[in-house]
Amino acid sequence: MIRALSYSLSLLLALAAPAGAGVVKRLPTDDKVVALTFDACEAGQAAHLDHGIADYLVANHIPFTVFMGGKFARDNADDARWLASQDFVEIENHSWSHNNHMPRLTDARVQGEVTRAADEIFAVTGRRTHLFRFPAGNSDARTEALVAGLGQGIVGWRWAVGDPVKGVTAKAIVATTLRMTRPGDILIYHINGRGWHTAEALPRVIEGLRAEGYRFVLLRDYLQGPGPSPRANSLQNRSL
């Protein structure tokens, strides 16, 4: 029990950790838009696509982004190809092996985590990645520069609901999302079976945000590569 509580606490702290200066934490706009993003990661054990989430979003044509690990793409090739066949679904890079401590890795290993995942995602889906999310949001100036040097923009989040913690209920996910969301937010959930109550919460999240006037957009509508898109540049005075 103590070990489980310790793990849950460390996970929440990691999710809440502020991103570095080279990390985009929100979209550069004051419009009432949000980007739904889902991590599809795999570390020690095989993980699989949460169809409760994916099927709902696809059936309702709701734009969303999946930050996919290379191992996840390899082990879920059919589902990865299915996601890639949807033009309102983005697939971006979440490293090869989901090492939560990439700042501890050598330059070569950091670059390998990015390039190996990008190559696997391309081999499976035919898509090139342009954006990268650090596992657990852990990065520093060195690792951010290495990733940017590979042509990958870095995307984090302003706040996280913490859905990989089993004790975070669907009711809590909905309440937290509706309370915390602001224009331009990048929302982070998990679509690898570790968002324990996310599928249950998601329809209410969507309905609640729409009732407040929000629209759902893709990251590519506002961001591209290692720097902001032309649209983002024109909005720089309205960012953060």
C-alpha cells in the first residue's frame, strides 16, 4: 500500500512538473480552443490502444493528437495504421522506450530515443512526426536542444489531470478539466490503457467544454516543427 501511494504521488508530481523554456505549454491564441492530446506509451510491459477513447473520438469526428511511443507503434501496428487513416488524428513522437529521466541519458541516447521512435512510426503509419513530448514531461535545456535539433517541436502541458492514477475517478477528471481549462490549453490524457477512467469521463468532458463555447483543434493548426508556426508568430503577443 505504501509503495502504491508513493508511486501515485511521484506520478502526480511528474505530471504537474512545469515544462522548460523550450517546451510549448499552450497554443498561442486567446480563442476558445483546446487541443486534446493522448499519450500512447509503452515501457516495460506491452500496452494497447484504449478503444473506449479512440472509438468515441473517431465516431464523433473530434480532432485529437496521439503522442505515440515507438514500442507502442510496433506492438499496435494495426491500430496505429487505423488512427493514421483518420485525417483529424495527429500522430506525434513520444520516444522509443518512455524513459522518464531523459536528462540522465547521453546525447546519443536522447537522439536515439527520438529518431528510433520516429522511424518506427513512419514505418507503421507512413507519417513523419514533427512534434515530441518528453516522457513524464522531464527535460532540460540540453535535451530540449537535442530534440529541437532533430526537427521536432516540443509539446508539454500547462496542467495535467493525472488520469494514470487509479484513484482519479471519472467524476474527478470531468470536474478538474472543466475547472482548469483555459483558452489555448493543451489537455493531456492517456490512451494506452493507463487512463483508468478516461474513457468514462471523456463524453462528459467534451459536452462540458462545448457547453462553455470551446472548439477542439489539432496542434498542427497552431504549431509546427521545433518552432511556432507562421500563425503562432502572428499571435506571439497574445501567447502565455
